[in-house]
Amino acid sequence: MAEGLRPNRGKASNVILFIGDGMGISTVTAARIFEGQRRGEPGEENFLSFERFPYLALSKTYNTNQQTPDSAGTMTAMMTGVKTKAGVIGVDENVIRGDCASARGHGLRTFLEEAEMAGMATGVISTARVTHATPAATYAHVPERNWEDDHNMPEAAKAARCKDIARQLLEFPYGDGIEVVLGGGRRGFLPHTKADPEYPGQAGEREDGRDLTREWLSRHPNAVYVWNQAQFQAVAPAGVEHLLGLFEPSHMKYHHDRPADAGGEPTLPEMTAKAIDILQKNPKGYFLMVEGGRIDHAHHAGNAFRALDETIELAKAVRVAMQKTDPAETLIIVTADHSHVLTIGGYPTRGNPILGKVVGNDASGNAKSEPELAADGLPYTTLSYANGRGFAFLKTGGDSRYEYPIAAGRHDLSAIDTTDEGYHQEALVPLGAETHAGEDVAIYATGAGAYLVHGVQEQNVIFHVMRAASRIDPAARRR
């Protein structure tokens, strides 16, 4: 394939950036195998949709003040072309984290803002809260990533008239506003006096009394707000100019858990398809950011099952985008903001369940019938974490892990089905949550301008690739 590559130097009228939050190379490898094994294959020979993209690079993810980064600083780098410190969004490294006044004069234009200024349509999708670090870095400028709504802001910041992230999304000042916003985080848009429509026992968080969902409708022509699957499916793209979908008070459900959700939620591929159908009506093109945000959350909880399942869903969303766009005029980039400390170890035989215990080969090279035993006499799994809360075998997986004690050390897994969705991998260093990892992550690219992705690149180069490919006239860097 490499010999037949012909760089597409045409203009990218459309740019789609997929972010697998926490989708390090070990996660991609394990998800690739998991997807193949779900189809009854050995798994190792499988390719995720984006792994067949013709252009590939490694991305250096460090923040200016951290060797192992956080999502706020990494996504700011990708969206502005400037690396910054951990915990801040859309501002440079000279701000003091959590200090409202220090952020003034240090804002950085984002690619989404430049796209709106150029007359393009824009969209933001995440399975996390739409005010969470990665999606927020497309449109917001704050010295503290946790200021998602005014409930989370200190009084000093409010007195200094800093805007919370949800408010910045609503009051986005460029172009005609962001056309499509889909994800979680409903509580940050509803007043604390208003009950949540899906969970009447819960209420919004806003302390200023504003209902930003209502303001969204009044602010934009032909606008629609939806909060459940039925409403989402009823949206006809031809008649909608602005779509806001907030499907959970906090993050959206993990894909594996979504069927049990009372209100119903669209999948990441479904949200991607709907967004493209709306955005592609703009003759000047569009920019769309799609985040698989819950890959990261499953890793933090030590639940590889859900992390891999969420990665596969992101790959499905990428496939949808490929099917609905023309590579001659669309640049698609798939990358991660950072990695996680998931490791693939042992010497399992070919086709061994990726979530299973290590079963090796005998002297003849054939698979043994029983799992390998470590020096402590106990079986061990192919996947494990270098740190985190450690082993647990729960009826439900994911975030419920935080309700149980940290489990240091090894455990006898002989009678445990480690492929079960409720299994949480063992961890070497006991911590309150598994951490990010500092190694490079991959960048996969296809379409117009994709040839600019190659070698080992600083993470902030992604911004410059998108700008060069779309030929947006460079705007002033400072806000």
C-alpha cells in the first residue's frame, strides 16, 4: 500500500477529529483482538476501522508541566497548536491554575473557533459530559478544568466574572454558534431548582437560576434540544440548524450498560451519523470533534472489558464517518489525548481470550490445557494495570469499582471468569484510581491533507495539520 500512496494535496472542506480518550497503543491492540474474537476469530489478525488509514504518526503527549499529561492540556494542544500545563483549557502555560484573573490575555484561539469564523459548521460529540476536559477544549477558555458549571466555581472566580464552561458553550461568540452538541452533562445546564427529566429525584446544578437548554432554543433559529433516544431519533436533519442533546446528568452510560438506561441513549456511531447529516448542509464545510470519552473512565476504574468495548464503539463511529464522507474533500484524524497503564503480558497462545488468563504453549508449540502459573503459584491474566484499585469481581463493572476497597497484591483467579464484564484487572501499585501513562500515542489519518501526518510529532502539530489541510486563513492567536 505504501508504494501506491499519492498524497492528497487538495483542500479539506471537512475535518473530523476523533479522540479516543486514554486510547493508548496497548488499548488499540487489545481492542483489535477483542473485536476479532467477538466474531469468532483468533483476533490478532483483525484491524479496527482506522488502523487501515494510510498515514500514521506517533504523538508526544506531555504537558508543559507534567511528564504524564492530563486531558485538558493535551486537548488544548491539539485544538490551539500550543502546548500548555495540566488542568487548564484553552489558555497558555503562563496562567495560574484556578486563578481567574491570571487567565485574562492568555486565551488561545481554537480550531473550532477559527472554523466558525470561516463560515464552516461545527459540532462537538462526547460520551462524557460535553463540558468535560476534551470537548470543552474545543470551545472554552478557563484556568480550571473543573469549572464545568457555576456550582463548581469558587466565589472569587464568580466575583471576577469568569464564565463557567457550560455558559461558554451556550454563549459561544463566533459565527452562528456551534451547530451540533451531543453527549452527557445535563446537570450543568439546568438550574438547581429544576428536577432532571429522567431522574426526578435529581436536580440541575446551576446556581445562577438559568436553564441553558431553554436559552439554547431561544438563541438559535431552527434549534432542537433532546435528552433521550426517542427524541434524538425523531430529529430530521433537513429541518434542524442547531441540535443540543444531553442524555445524562453526568457522563453517558457505558455502551455495554446502555440497554438498561430508562430514557435511552444514542450510540456514538448514531450521534456521529446525525451530526454529519446536519453539518454537511453547510456549503462551506464543517469541523466535527467526536470523543469516545468513556474509554478513559473504564481504565481509571481498572475495567478493561469496558475500555475495550468503548474503543470498538469509537472504531464503529469512524467507519460511519468514512461511509458518509468523500476522502477527496474530507480529512479524518483518529488519535488519543494520552495513554493508560494497561499492559499486555505473558506468553499466551495465539487466539487466547484477550481478557482471559494466560494459557501458553507446550514444547511442541501447541496450546496447553491449563493456565500458566506465576512464581507465587497463581494464574494471571494477559491484561493488567501497572497501578490502580486492583482486583474486583463485581456483578456490575465500570464505575461501581470505586464503592469497594483498593485491593493490593495478587489474588487467586482460579475460579474467576476474568472475561466477565464485572472483572477488574489486578494492579501492581495500589492507588485510588488507575492513572494515565506518558508514552506516545498514535495518530491515524486519511483523506485530504492526511499526508502531513508522519513520523514522531509534537501533539500540538495536529492543530497545524488541520489548519493547513482546511486552508483556513490563520487568525490572531490571542483572544
